[in-house]
Amino acid sequence: MDAAFWNNRYASPQYIYGETPNVFVAEMAPQIPTGPVLCLAEGEGRNAVHLATLGHQVTAVDQSEAGLAKARQLAAGRGVEIETVHADLVNFTIEPGFWAGIIATFAHLPPAVRNKVHAEVVRGLRPGGVFLLEAYTPAQLAFDTGGPKSLELLMTLSGLRNELAGLELLVGRELEREVIEGKGHTGRGAVVQILARRHE
């Protein structure tokens, strides 16, 4: 799923994953300290814009120029500004010790890239900063409600514990829930949710 794939998916004026934030991100947003927030694989900007409306200085990274254009449009419509960075996470470097919050929802990456990104997430948080993640687990393959069909792109709580070693897991759970996010994610889904904090 390269940039061309996502540019094509985001070409429609409709927001494929909706205009409202991910439910878990919205629920956990009060846990994010004041300071800059980085949204990884942010697509059309729903999480970034929501966090900007809460007063955060938000940077949204995605490999799709079409998605980022829609993110800026959504931000303008809500009367906020976000910074957008056009980059593939393979080549993007998370600035160490800088971020009050880092967000990744359904950012399904090949294992080698995911390991690199999550190692940089651990280093990238400032003391007290938090990482929010929601992703599909292998159990999602039993549902036809979104997400990748490749097992290696899916995540487990035990795997994420290892990849995020060095952070304190405040929330770490696998569950099934109704995922209603535009037409891209609609229906029962099997997910893993993480709220992890870097020690002060």
C-alpha cells in the first residue's frame, strides 16, 4: 500500500475514514500533556484536527499528498491550523525527546518499519509524554470490516509491549468493538489499544 494506493483512495472529496476523531483517541486525549503532538500515518487528518481544536500544536505525517490536502481542508473548516509533512515513515525520523504526544491509529506497517517507528516513538516522547495507538489484531481477519489482509501487518498486545519497551503501559488491551469510521472502517472489529507514557 504505497503512496499511489493512498492517493487514489483519498482522491474522492468524501472523507473515507470520516471527519471525526478515532473514538479511542478522543477518549484518551485528556491524557496528552500540553505540548506538540505528532500524528503518524494521519491520512485525511481527523485525529490531528481534533487535537488542534483542543489547543495542541499538531504535526501530521503521511505519504499521501491527497490525504494531507484533505487534512488541511478539514482544519481550515474547523478554524484551526495543523502542520503537514509529506513523508513515508520508512524515511521519516521522529525528533528525539520532543513530543508531548504521538498518535498512530490503524498505521499498519511491515514489521521492520513498525519496529523502527516504535523504537523512535519511545525516544521521541519527552518525559511525561504519551503514545496512543489503536490497530487491528490478527483476529480482525475473521471480520470483513476494514484493515489489511496480511497477518504480518496486524498487531498484538504482547508484540507491542516488546516494541514499546521503555514506556509505561497505562492502557493495554485487546478487544472487539464497533468501529464506525466513514466507509473505510465500518462494523465489528478486533483491535488492540495502547496508552503508554514515558517516565518523568
